[in-house]
Amino acid sequence: MNAKELEEFRYDVAHALLSKMSKGSQFQYALDRMLQLLALYDEEKLCEIAPHVVVRQNKPKDKKKLGF
């Protein structure tokens, strides 16, 4: 099997395995893979690539504490 055929075979196997998974399992698998990829970035780079709705911002500390 040459390199191109091997790549196509890998794709076919991956597609077949993913198609047997439930939608929830597919999502969890994709999420785990994204976490692996994002672990390579530092906080500054994550802030650059993150959508604006999830960019971490320092919230002002509430002087009135609740709970313990």
C-alpha cells in the first residue's frame, strides 16, 4: 500500500468508527481532541483565538462575601 492509499484507508477506518458512535460520544471525542490541541497554547494565545464570548476577563471582586 502506497502513502496515498494508506491515507485513504485511515480516513475510511476513522469514518467507519465515528459513524458507529452516538452523537454524544462524537461530541465528547471532538471535545477531548480540541482540549489536547489547545493544551499546546498559553493563556495569551488562547485569548487571541477564543471567541469574544469566552475570553476570560478579570471580574471585580465583590467586597461582600457570600457563603463560608
